[in-house]
Amino acid sequence: MAGLEVAILPVTPFEQNCTVLYDERRRRGVVIDPGGEVDRIAGLVAERGITVERILLTHGHIDHAAGAAGLKATLERPILSAKARPAAVPIEGPHEADRFLLEGLEQQGRMYGIAGARNVTPDRWLVEGDQVRIADHLFDVLHCPGHTPGHVVFFSAELRLLVAGDVLFRGSIGRTDFPYGDHEALLAAIRDKLYPLGDDVTVLCGHGPGTTIGRERRSNPFVRG
């Protein structure tokens, strides 16, 4: 995709797709949804020689966000042999409507037995119409509530690429059976915001394999057409 490389590392018992997008030449990029297993994520980044410029969160669930604070601290930790302190790694997203989830990550970690979960406050909340930079590419932010109130997705019209989090999966959609879930809002977000992006758009999902908008429009049993 125009020099943008994708590395996907399933983390936590929920097998959440922590996604690393980076420029193959300059080796600069982002980590999206580091839900846990920070050492594995940091190891992948180091192995590939990637400079992480920011951490992006699609929403506040534990399997997507619990490792964000720990990864930020790890990436910003000074290296004894380095002459200069590493650059700051800001955390951006999701929408502020997910603040209550991010403030409860440690409690969720104890409930689900996920070690190392840390509460986090992003350096920047995101709203519809914002943009985030991934290497040399700008991605538009779309607010797609339903799975959580503050869920956002990232879309590049140039690359025809959508990072969908837990909004849309191959043959499925995000759960809405939480007290704060909204099934109709989720369906509306998919129909009104994601499907109009175009059938040729590649979708990176928060769990499981990727898909395309066209495939889901034609065959997704939960929301078609």
C-alpha cells in the first residue's frame, strides 16, 4: 500500500489484533490498539527497527487499550547508550465518550485476569472530522458508536484502507450487548459511514481476518447493502 507496511500481532486471551502500520523506507509509524502483552509489541517494534510516532486507540475496551500506558512508558524510556532522550509518544483516541472505560481498565484487568492493565488518559481525544498521521499518510477519523459510545475508526482515501476496530468484522459486527451498547447506532454507522467508503476498501479488523467493504456489503448477515 504505497510503501505502508502492516504487522498484526494478536494479543491478550481475546486474540485482539494489535496493528502496527509503518513506512517501509523510513521505518516510522504507529501502534494501534495495544491491548496487552507490551513486551511482545515492543519486541516486534524493535525487531523491525520501527520508530513509533504515536499510539492510536479505536475504543476503550481492555483488549484494545489496557497496554497503551505501559507501551508509551516503554517506548519513551531512555536508553543508557543513547545520547538523547527518545521522543514523546502521544496516545490519540478514542472519542471522549469512552473516558469511563479507559478510567476502569485496571479494574477490568482484575476481573478478566489480564496482568499489567493500566488506566490511561489520551494526550488527544478524537472527534469526527479529525485526522491522524500514520507515517506520511493522513487518515480521517470517523466516530462510529454502538459497540462503545466513543468508538472511532481510521480511513485513508488515498490508500483505500480502513482500520475498523470492533465495528465491522468479516461476516460479523461488534457486540452491543453491553449496558452502554447501541445496536441500532452500530448498524447505522456501518451503513451510513463505512459502506459508502467504497467496495474496494480493505478493512483491518480488531479480531480475526481482514475483509473488504464490498465483501461485507454483499454477504455480511447482520448488515447488507
